[in-house]
Amino acid sequence: MRKYELMIVYDPSLEEDGVTKELSKTISLIEKENGEIVDKENLGIKKLAYPIKHLDSGYYCLLNFDCNDKVIPEINRINKINDKVLRHIITRRNDQN
């Protein structure tokens, strides 16, 4: 299993309950593929560097997880078709303990 970090920017009109519901869909997908959630952090609403879909701010969430490589394309696909996701990026973590 590899270590990954997912940053998602949601539509700020969702509020905290809506963001939690949307993030739980991604978490359940990871756990369904025998992945493990290491850390989950809601960073709140922050100003965007440039407008996205005519919005100036977004609700940021950071998710650290361990999983197999095969789940990453599915996470990308689901986030691309979700209208509530403004942007997302998945990177590999290089933690050295």
C-alpha cells in the first residue's frame, strides 16, 4: 500500500454538514478497497487564488490515506463528475519515519 494525500475544494454553499457527507463518500470508496484513512482535516472556507465557477471561496478538506494504486483513478473520476467539487488533487506522500 502506498501513502497518498488528497486535497479537495468543495463549493462553499455546502456548509459543514454537506462537506462531511461528500467527504464520507470518498472515504467509503477508499475503505471499500481495503485502504486506511490516516488523517482527515477540515480546513474550512478559504479565499481562492482565482474564481472557479464564479466563486471566490471554497471549503478545503485534506485527507491522508494509504491504499492500493487501483483506487486512485476511481477517486479522480468521481471527483471530476461531482458538481460540488471545485478542484481536487491527489499526491503521493513520501513520509520517512
